Amino acid sequence: MTDTRPVPETSDESARSDATWWRQAAVYQIYPRSFADANGDGIGDVRGITSRVPYLKKLGIDAVWLSPFYPSALADGGYDVDDYRNVDPRLGTLDDFDDMVDALHRAGIKLIVDIVPNHSSNRHEWFTQALAAPKGSPERDRYIFRDGLGDNGQLPPADWTSAFGGLAWEPVGDGQWYMHYFATEQPDFNWDNREVRDDFLATLRFWSDRGVDGFRVDVAHGLAKELPAVLPSQAELDAMEKTTGQHPLWDRDEVHEIYAEWRGVFNEYDPPRIAVAEAWVATPERRARYASAEGLGQAFNFDLLEADFDSAQFREIITSNLEQAKGAGSSTTWVFSNHDVVRHATRYGLPPLAGRAVKQGSEWLLAGGREPELDIAGGLRRARAATLMMLALPGSAYLYQGEELGLGEVADIPAENRQDPAFFRNPGVDIGRDGCRVPLPWTHEGSSFGFGSDGAHLPQPEWFGRFSVEAEDGDPGSTLELYRRALALRHELQTAEELEWLDVGGSADVLHFRRPNGWEVVTNFGTGPIALPAGERLISSRPLEGDTLPGETTVWLKN
Ligand code: GLC
Ligand code: CA
């Protein structure tokens, strides 16, 4: 960690802006239906995104990651894809998409799109064909069909539970059942089928040809499956080792043969297309395989997202992830919020519960999501400190739309307005993810706070206006201005992917690190002030008090 020599990949200025642009990119995730609505139907759309490119440019991000925008019945917020090579007509057209790519590229912003290869929607042409075709047909072979048990196949082939609750098998009426690890509307593909593989290669080329710079790979660890003739029970599946690459469903070694083929496609382009894996795997070593240069190139680590606001947890996670990424030849990824978890400004406002922050946020929501447990100001204070530290770490920073406004989770969405299948399939157990997907507030007042001209597809709370872009724009104390300044400085200061921990004089609540060029970061995780180390003061997550760093605050220094 103390080697401060520049790594070769990033030492050449022209290479940094080219094939290695992703290594330390700030990537902003857009959940398209909730970002900006250009045509006033209550649903965010592609032209809405295009209209906000100046906002994104001013924010200072390097790339946008676009969650699914494909035709979809929205059984799972668009992660149920009907057609991988088109745009949902409610969101726009392929021409609108091309205009968006142009506008982003002209603003110097790259585009990563979400690709969902583990399952299609049940409205996908292939699944319709599979249902119409008989048992044993090539059409059924593209998905995972099995005979049911019992005399007429009336019983499921196995008792597996879906990620969203309920059974993971669905009968089709002729004694056969299909597997869906997620919602019933999301049948899992059979990746042993060559047509499936070729079709995804065609999809990767389709979007790459349209100028897309990379892909975020949904459920990347789930594609390769090996189901024995007699299926194990859920309990047996749970008990099986997940570190050997031989689990029937998860993180099988052969999955990397698929990504090696994808890499072949990525490398047809100049610069090569990039990919980041969403891979929930058992060990850092297993994760590194997804991040290899022969595979997807980068993989999310959700460790900080799952941690408390705690110096010891942060230090351990940062150190180990930097080492792992280096070992894989990749750069690491940092993320606090995304479309699947309780927003971090809210998580950090709840009492800590070691290593279970995300879960705890859901528990609070299930319990009604109201005070007294929630410390709104403290949550935002800690979120700002954590983010300012994260933006100075080596590697890529993934930001989720609205976090730059300090938005919190929307707790009080009435049941009749909720959309997430996790809520409906798991009554009383899972509140679902709608609370972080509420359309963004752009203006202080007005219809849907400037999201569109006629309402929003999820109800926005009254307090949203105070967190709007309009309310925060130009206010030096706002979270928006903090992100803007930090992202601009990050660009100026960016340096080799190295970090050195500095001694903090025995204070367990403080983390202090230095990047190779003298960029120093101090985060005070404690509640009382500490003496500020020497250095030019560049930015802090809340005002400094004389020569002290207040509690729950991060400062960037230059030495
Ligand atoms: C990923 C997505 C999540 C989706 C699931 C199924 O975890 O992030 O939103 O529900 O995959 O596609
Ligand atoms: Ca719209």
C-alpha cells in the first residue's frame, strides 16, 4: 500500500482518456422511469434524460449507467425484458436513444447500459414460443423447463423459493414447470443453449454499434447452471458450498466461458467496451474472476454499502478491496446507494447494527418507517462524510440518482401505489425497493416537483421540494454543491490507483489516507472534534471549526 509509483495503465494521459477511462470513473446511475419525464405521462423517459445532460455535465460525472429501458411489462421495474434490442415505447424510440448517446458524448460523458442475461420476461418472443411448443422442443430448451412431480406433474419439480418470495417454479399446464429465480414473469434462460449465447453476443454488438461504451451485467453470477436429474431441495441448495464453482445455481466456474466470449466482442471495439459485474459471490477471490481482463473487467463490491458508518469496518473494506482489485488487474468499485437498497442518507440515520445496515433499513421501513429511530440530519451528515471519503478512493465511484441531493428513502408509500414484486410476493416480510425509486424532484414546487408536467408514477412526499435541484442549486451548503465541487476536484486531483494510510495518533475513530500526489483525506467518524492535520484545505463535508475537524466530517487536504 505504500508503493506510490504510478501504475503503468494510467500513467499515459492519452490512455487514461481512452481504453482505461473506466478505471477511476465517477459513474452516475439513472433509473430511467424516475429521472425526468419529457412528455408528461408520469414516467421518466429517454428524452427526459437528454434534456438533463447539461445538469449531468455540471455535476461532473464521467459516465452514466442506465438501468433497463427496454420494452417491459415492469413486473420487476424493467429487469423483465421483452426485447433486448429496443427501447420501451413508453420511454421513447431508438432514435431518441441515439440522440441521448450523442448528447452525452458531446458532453464528454460515457454511457453504460444494463444488460439482463439471467432471465428474460415471460413476454419475450422466445418464451411465448416455448409455451406454444411441446415438451422437449428446441423452443423450450432456451429456458429451464422440468417435469413436475406427482402423477400428472401437478407438483413442483423442487421446493425452491424465488428471490422475491414464493415458489421459483411455475406450471405451464402440460405437466411441465419453468424455473424463475426472480418474479414469475422472469423465466431463467438456459445458458447451455448456443442460440441464447449467440443472441446475447448480437445484443452486445447491437448496443456497442450504437455507441454504448459498456455494460452493467445483471446477476452475472447466475447464468451457468447445472441441474441434476433429481433436483436438490432448497435446504440442500442452501447447504451446498458456494466457493468451489460447483454449486448448481450460483457462481459456477463455467460462467467465465460465457464472459470470455463477451470479452471477444468487447475487444472488437476501439476503445474496448467495458463491463461491470453484479456478482454476489462467497469470497473476494471468487469476485476477482469476474473482474479479470479476460472476463468482464470489473465487478461491484457492495461491502461499503453493507457496512455501518464505522472507521474500523471502512478501513478493513477499503484495504482488502484495493488489494483484491489489484490482484485481478482491475480497479475497485465503491457504492453506497443504488436502485435495490435503502438510500444511504436514511440508512446512516438509523441505529448501527454491525454489518447489516441494508437489512436494518428494510426493517425500519417494515415497521412503518417513521421517527423516532430516524435521525434525518445525522443520516445526511454521515452520508456526506462517507461519500466525500469515497470520492477520493482509488477506483470507480458509483453514484445513484438523487444521492447528490441528499435524498432520503421515501418510507410512506401506500400499498396501492407500490410496484416492486418483492413487496407483493413477500407480504409483511419485505417492503420492497420503491422507496429509493421515487421520481426525482427538480423544482421546489409545481407538478411532481418538476419531474414532469403531470404527476409521477410513484407518489413524492411533501418534503421532496426542499431536496430539489432548484432548492440546492447555488446554495454553498447544499449536498448538490458538495457533490459538484468534489467531483470537479476529483478530476483535477486524480492520480495513480494507490492509497497509503497515515497514522492518526491513536484515534480509533479517524481515518486518514494519502494518494500518491499528496491528496489527503481525513474522516472523523466520531462525534467530537479533532485537531485538523496540516495541509491546504480543499473541501469538507461540513464547515470546519477553526483548526478542528468536527465529528462525522470528511476533509480533503493537499500537501
Ligand atoms: C438485480 C437488479 C435488481 C433486479 C434483479 C433481477 O439484482 O439490480 O433490481 O430485481 O437483478 O433482475
Ligand atoms: Ca414520459
